[in-house]
Amino acid sequence: MNLIGACRFIAASGSIILATSLYAQDCAQPGLSAPERLSRFRDLDAQAQSAMQQKRFSEAVRLYREAICLAPESPRGLYGLGVAQAASGDFLNARESLRKADRIQPTSPLPLAMEVRINFSLDDIDALKANLREEAQRFPRDAQLHALLARFLAEKKLETLALAESLRAQQGGSGDADTTVQLAILENAAGAYEDAIRNAAAVERRTELPEKLRASAAGVAGLSYASVGQSDEAITHLQGAIRLDPSRENSYLALADVFERAQKYPEAVAVLKQGWAKIPDSTAFLLQLGSDLIRIEKYREGIDTLRELLHRDPKADQAYISIADAARKMGNSEQELQALHDLSRHKPDYPMIHVLIARAMLNGGAIDYPKVLGELALAEKAAPEDPDVYYLRGKVFIATNRYREAATALNRSIELRPLEPGPYYQLARLYQKMGKSELAKEQFGRLKYLEAAPSN
């Protein structure tokens, strides 16, 4: 809500201007008659609105202060001042100005509605909730007010409060389709999937409504059906959302996600390609598409897609990991290492990057063991409790005949992650090499127990 849209709040009138106090005698022109003060107030109000439109907020504050000097009891002046103060970042004084406006003109919801925004900016959620309770008590049937508050709260990720306001809007008699879709969105976010489906599907069926709105409703219905495990219904509604509005990228992404959950990766690839063809400037499809192409073993196409993403966004961390994954599956350790080194350059603190590089080096042909140990030393410095550091170090020590150090490293890995079978196997083989058959037998027994244990 802004000053320009507050015309229904109150227009400056002669009766309000005449209600000045002795405070008006301190104004620059204390001898003005009531009609002259009214005319001057209107001029200042218009100038302040113009300043607000041009984002000259400090000037708007000054102009409104001058206007209030002429009419200290003007709700419009106080409301305008509060809005201007908020726009300039002076939230505490803005809140006080709006409270004064609300006391003078309690029949308007606008000052309280603006206070909601200001209290959010002040991170005063308790005060914000108090504003909402007062709005509900004083304006229970103002459907438009509660719908606007619901949108604002949803934008600020206060979904529970937004849902309550959407319900108040409906209870206030709002039959507006936009409000119904907003309510369905919030119900979906809150886990009220059946309610979300009912409201969204009702809007989707209304053929007289704009197709973009119906597409939004179809998308919400699809997401809610997916959340309750009804994938066929989810697919039907999300396909409908795409037909109604092919420009909405979220519909393609959501539909692809449903296919992925069902492990229908070729169908996911087809949807993502369709979306990318419709919205070629979007990068949102590329990571998911590249990863799904790798899943269906179209490695080269997947890598090319991910490289296109990195060309547009070099900071897309997961793209490097997916390229490395594809290269490993193709048996190309050089390309795998290159992708991981590229990631390390762009984001040196990427989790486990040195472990990933060390593992890739060990999977290569001619292995430079000192370099592998160097990567593992960096990994240990970043995450000293990572069991993979010690597991890989143990493998290096076995390969370089440093058996005692290998046993120490592998036992440390087991200590940190006792249910992982790999270190037990390596330790058992190590003990065999060392001629410690009883210890080897013990480790093989533990390995057999782990492999036989039911997985959760």
C-alpha cells in the first residue's frame, strides 16, 4: 500500500484543516486563514506525492512535516509522513506517525496495514502479529485488506501468518480467483494438500478466467498431488499448467521432478528439453537436464549441457560435480580431475573437494601418490573428522607398502564411521599381507556381519 493508492483513506478537508491547535502558530505562515491553510496543505501533499514517486524520500518527509504543521490532526498528512519516513528508512518514527494517524481515523485499515510492513522491517514479529490481530478484530469483513496482507506475508516467507490472512479474506466474502489461488499456494506450503487441491482445481476448471491464472492454479494442484504421492494426477495437472502457460518455467521443472521421483528419467529429459526450447534464455533447466541425461547414460550430451550452464554461470557448483561424475562413468579420469580442479578454483572451500580430487586421482592410470597424500592433508585440515580422508590415506599407504601407517589410518576411518564396510575389507586384506591371519579373519567376520545386517 502506498500514498498514491490511499485515496480511500481520507482526502484533506476543510473540517480537518480547521481542527488545528496552537501548534500551527509555529508554522512559517501562522496568519493564514482556514481556506488558505487548506489550499497550502493540498499543494504540499501533491508535492510530497510527486517526491515519493521520484524516490526523493527525504524531501517528501520535509514536505509532509510542513503540511502537518498546518494541520496537526490530519490523518492523511500523518499517514503520508509515516509512509515517507518508512521509505527513507526511519522506521521507528514512521511507526509513531502511523499510530497517530490510526488514533485520529480508526475507521481506515491503512495505517495498521503499513505498520505490518514496518514491523517486519524492524524484525518486530510480536508487534506485527499484534497488528494482524487488531486488523482482524476491527476489519473482519475487509476481504481486500486481508488478501493484500496475505500476499505481503507470503512474499516475506511468513507462510503461517499468510495462510491465516488468506482464510480471513475468504471469510470476508472474497470470491476473487487470485485470492483463491493465493490461498491454495499457502495451503500447499503448509501441508494442507487436500484443501490446496480443492481450491486450485476449482480455479483451474473456470474456463472464463485468464489462462495464466488457471495455469498457476493447475501448477499448485499438481504440486499438491505430487506431495500426497498421486503422481498420475500430478502429471496431468502439471501438463495442463504447461498447456495453459508455456512461459512458466516452474511448471516444467515441477513436472520433471515428478518424473524423476518415479525414476522416469527419459520423460524428465523430454520435459526439460521442451521447457528449454520455450524459454531458451533460462538457465534453470540446464543443471537438471544435464544430470538427467547422465542418468540415462547420454554422457556426452549431458556434459555439453552442463558446460553450457557453466558458460552462463561459472559458479554453478553442482555442474562441475555432475561433469566429474559423467567422466568417471565414461572412464575418463583426466576429464574427471579437470572438472574437480575447475570447481576448486571457482570455490576453494567446496565441501570435500580435496577428498573428491584424491579419489579421482586414485582411480586414474599412473597414480602420483605424494600428490594424493597432499590433497588428503588439505582435506584433513578442512575436515579432520572426515572418515574418507583416513580410508583413502590407508589405501595409499597399502599401495606404497607403508603397512603400519595404513592400519592406523584404516582403524581411524572405522572409528569415525563403524558401519561402512570398505575399511574393514581393506584392513582385512592388509592383515593378510602382514601375515596376521587371526586379525584378518576378525575383520572379514565383521565385514560379513555388516553385509548381512538389514539396511534401514
